Amino acid sequence: MPSSPSRLSISGITSSILSQRASKGDRMSSRKPATGNTTSRKQGLPRLSVIVCTYNRKNMVLTALAHLRRQTLAYDQFEVIVVDNGSSDGTPGAVKAYVSAGSLEQRRPEDRWRVRVQHEPRHGLIYARNTGLSVASGEIAVFLDDDTLVDPTYLEQLLKTFDETGADAVGGRVELRWEAARPYWLTDDLLDILGYFSPASIRTPLPTAMAFSSCAFSVKVAALRAIGLCSPLLHRHSTASANTGIVDMCQRLRASGYTLWYEPNARVAHRVLQARLTRPFFVGRAYWEGRSEVLIHNTHFSRPQEVPQKHLSDPATLHELSTELLDMAQSAFVDRPLLFLAGKPSNERLHAAMAQARLWGHIRQQIQCIEHAPAQTDIPSVLLVHAGVSQDISFPLFHQAVEKQGIQATSSITEIPLSWLWQHRAYQSEAIGILHFYSPGAFNLTPGEQQRLWFLIRLARSLRIRIVTSDTGGWWQSTQDVHNLPRHTFEQNLMHHSDAIFTHTRQPDQLYPDKHLHQHARCFPPAGYLGHYATLLPRAEARYRLGLPASAGYTYLCFASYHSERELLFLLDAFEEARQAANATKQVFPGFQNIYLLIVGNIHDKQHLLLKRMAQYALHPSIHFYREQVTGENIPLHLGAANAVVLPHFALHNAGTLEPVMLALSYERPVIIPDLPRFRGMFFPRATSLYTAGSHSSLIQALHQVQTKAFQLHIKDRKTFAVHESWQEYARRVTDVYKHLLMGEN
């Protein structure tokens, strides 16, 4: 530690920007050529990406840029990325004006320095640094605070150290530049809080117990991306220690086998503002360092569920808290008063106050973690709320696929546990939990249950838990009966309260005329079922087991559980009309002479209309009803007996669901679908027959046209319908939306 930290070896630290411009030409002539690895030069890429983050400190960042402009390293060896963290003082414009001022069009490429401005609206140093890293083109990222002043040889010394030692991360010497007189009570052992960093006088591997100073350090980009970017939950609070994320990064680099070095010749000066030269500033930093200890501990687990959960009922938790509270009480009511009465120097009393603040910060963070899920914004915790109907074939596959993406997913049948909401409430103003409602229109809720669910949804909103909805479609969207109005209302209101709506369509504007729903829709391709069920039974065997005659011709299959009663009546009438027309005039549709219709599954909205018609069709030789639930055991039987699957619908813009279509196509059965927003443009023309929704004549035409389809999956199509690959891809897309929502993006 030097006797006078205020003295710096950085020459010209007080030079003005104008004097730098005036001497720019002289500096260019003395600029050294690049040395070491030339791979990046051959590709036209810099070796170093200098990332400077700033927020409402226009003058400071301009001064920092002025010193970067004086580097002895060739300009083509580094780029400068200024990340504006939502400044309101005109910082971006000032930076661009400074960079472009005095530019020479005839300048050689190696004499042009590259500076660009990136915007990061989310406040926090880690957010800003991650943004800069995401656009960095160099192999080494150099992170600088906007209040640092670099020595002219700083970048050259860093690059030399990387090349000569093979280091993965290098930190330099950080000295202090006092913007005001140093207080008498500020002893040397407190200077590291202001950014001072000088662990050795020679180049050496960084000691294991140490971390770089946050204001200036460098890391290979490949190493940073390998260990994962810094957690936003460790971002810099307005009064928190900026070193929290750096301590975490250094620990993770060492744990992954990377080497860290210290180079004293790579020097910077950290400006110490007058506002930081007060006792409350140091006490506040100590408080946040205490909280940081708990945060860093929780971030070292690879999965959220590995972090030990703390509960008030746990004796170990109570003992730990009570011990720390007693220590803090002793510091507040015994140690500090005794120091004051004994007339001890003010620096000793400051150390005691900082020790007490650190304890209090540690306790506060421990209390916040009690009955709280681990804070990991990059690994969402999701509660999947679903209807729990046994014939739902898609939800179990979705749940499994999401868990394979590393998501901590818990499922619940039409319930939101209050304990889950409390455990996944926002953590330091960061959302960590997501409520995902899967096909909410299928929920069979009483008015009282709906009111309770709405109360919990509003509570989730107040706790800053994100809400998403999967609109997969269903029979309730195909009916306008008053009896099903509560389902419609509940689903529509829930989608209006959602941060994202997952659906399958190429026409979201037509599926959701409401602008709010349209803007929140996330449209993904549906997943398939190939390989999920057993191989289809041979057609002859399947028809024999279902009681169909050996002479049965083209056979249509309809899954009743996906349709309303009126839609099934619409299909029965169209089928009978087509059959009678074929018998009367055999020249019109010769393929209809021996057709059969299988209706499989339970009917949801029974209004006794179909029951009367069923009595009429009970003895019909060409129509067969199977009232059993659609399960994995009988799907190979029913699909094996059928030639095609038909979906009857009326002209309602949100009617229909793609589940039976993907099921049929996965097992090479063509489908008859309506020309509605959910279906339009989603499937192969060679595998589908379109009709005008609600039109008998159009449906009859489609029933005939589908008989000409000889559909087989091509090899390239099998990945789209394979159950494992398609559901994993769908879950990956959903997971990306989860993460964006937790980061505050819509």
C-alpha cells in the first residue's frame, strides 16, 4: 500500500478533451502495431471488446472515453462498447458527438477507433454488462466503470499478459484519484471499498481468496459464456457493493478450472467522488455486503431445487437467526457504546458500525429467503394449472418436456396453492415465478371456485408473479350456449390478465380480433405424437374388433370430446345427406356408397338434442358410437380402423383445436378441417381437405375429396411429428418466453 494513495502514475490524467484532439496526430504516429495472436486481425475482428456502462454521468463517461482514445494499442485491436443504462441526461447523443468529432475520412483503418452505443433499459450494472457482452466481437471482454481513467498502456499490458501467461481472466492495478480531500478517519484498510486494488507488486496468479476490483477487469468471452453470464439478482443496488457479482464470477471461473492473473502494469485510476467520503456510505456498503454473502451462496447451486429451503418451523433456521440477532444486539447495545465511552478513535467506531450493519444485512437477507423459492431469473419456477381431465393427451407431454428444459415445474388441478404464491413472490423486485394456465376453458368451476381463483390471480399479480395462458382450443369455444358462458368469460378474462398467450395459428389477428390479445399472442407450431402410442392395428383387425363389417368401405373418425353437441349433429346430418345422395344418384359421389362414420368419446355439453338423434341413428348400419374415453390404449384401435379424421365446426373465429389433427397426421391419416384461423395454412395440402365452416355442401365435398388423399409422412416430416423432438422444441420456445418475461420483456 503506498503511503500516498492520491498520487497516480497515469500521465496526463488531467488533460482536457480539447488538448487530446490537438495532439491526436502525434499519438497516432507513436501507436504500436499489434502483437500476439493475429487470428482476429485476419478476420477483421478486434481482440479486445472494452465495455463501459454508464447511467446519467455524461461528463464522466466522456472523460473515460478520452483516456481510452489515448491507448498505445492499435485501434484495430480493440473496440469500445458504451452501454447506456437508461440515462436521461443526453449521454448517448454526447458520446456519439464526441466519437464523430474531428473524424478524418482519409484515415487508415488501423487508425480509426471503433465505438458504438448500446441501450439497456433495465437498470442494473449486471444487465448493462450482459448487454455489452452479447454484442462484443472480441475474444476478450474488458469491463470498465464510467468513473475510471485508464493508463495509456492499459490495454497493451492486458493483452501482453493474456498472451504470455495463457490466462483466462486478468485484473490490473486500481489506484484512487481523490475528487475531494481524504478524511482523517479513512484508514488504508477501507480503501478497497472505494475500488483500490493492488495485491502484489509483480505479475502473479490472483490469490484464491481474492476477486478483481469491479471497476476494471478483463475475461475471455468464451470463459464467461461457458460459466454463464452474471445473475441479474446480483446486480448493483444504488447503495450496494458493486463487487458482489465480481466475487461470484471469480468463484465460478475458478470452480470451472479457469486461471486468473494480476498484472500491476495494467493501471487505472478510480475517481473517488465527495459523496462517497462519508461514514454513512461505508456503513451502507457493509450492510449490502452482508446481504450479498447470502445471495452469492444461493447462486452456487446448479438448480434451484438444490438450494436449501429455510422455514420458520425449522429449529436450525431459528437457531441461526437468533444467534445472529444476539450478536447484532451485542454490537449495538454493548460494543459500540463502550467504544464511545472509552473515547476510541472514530475509525474504530466506524469499523464497529460497519460490523453491525453487515450483520443486519445478513439477517435481513436470511429473513427474505425464509419461505421463499431460490432466486434464479434464468431458471424459472412455474406452476402449471390445468383441468386434470383424463382424456387430455397433450398436457402430460408438455409438462414432461418443460421439466427436461431444466424448469422447476409443479402442476396443480384448477388450484393455486397459497404457499406456492408466497414462496415465489418477487425477489428484490425481480420476478421469479410464473403461473401458467393450460386450457383454462376446460376448467369445470363453480361460481364460488371461480371467485376464489380470481382472488389468488390478483394476489399473484400483486406479488409480481407472471401469468401466461395456453389457448389450445376446445369444445367450449365452439358453442355459444348460455350454459357455457362462464367458461368463455373466465377464459377471456384470464387471457386479458396474461403476460403471454401461447397458441397455434398463422393468423393471430383473425383468431384474436381484440388488439390486446393479439399483441400478447405467441404463436408456435404444434407438437406431434408419432411414437407416443403403440403401432396402429391393421385395418381389417381393428374393424373386426370394433364390429364393423368386412365389406365396410371408406371410414371416417370423429373424436367427440373435441366438439360441441351441435357440431356432432352437423356432421351426422352432412354424413347422412351424402350417403343418401350417393344411394339415389350413384354417378355423383361413387365413393360414398359404402362409407362409415365412427364417433368416439364422451360428449361435454349434453343438451339432449343428440340423445334424441342417437335413438334415430342407433340402428343405422353406417354410423357407430363408442362412448368410451379416448385413451392411449384405444387410440391405435380407432385410428387403425379409420381412413380419415373429420373435425366438424361452425363459422366461429376461435373454434377448433389442433390436437386431433396432429394425432391423425402423426399416424398418416388425412384430416378434414374447416377453413378457420386456427387451421388455415398450418398443414400439408396433401394431407388435408378444407371445407367452409358450417356449410353442409362444403363438408360433403370435403368428405369426398379426402378419399383421393394417399398421405404418407416423408422422412423430413417425421421430426415435426416425432413426440420427443417436437415437444422438446415446443418446450424450448415456451421456456424462452418464460425467461424473457422474468427479465421484464413482453
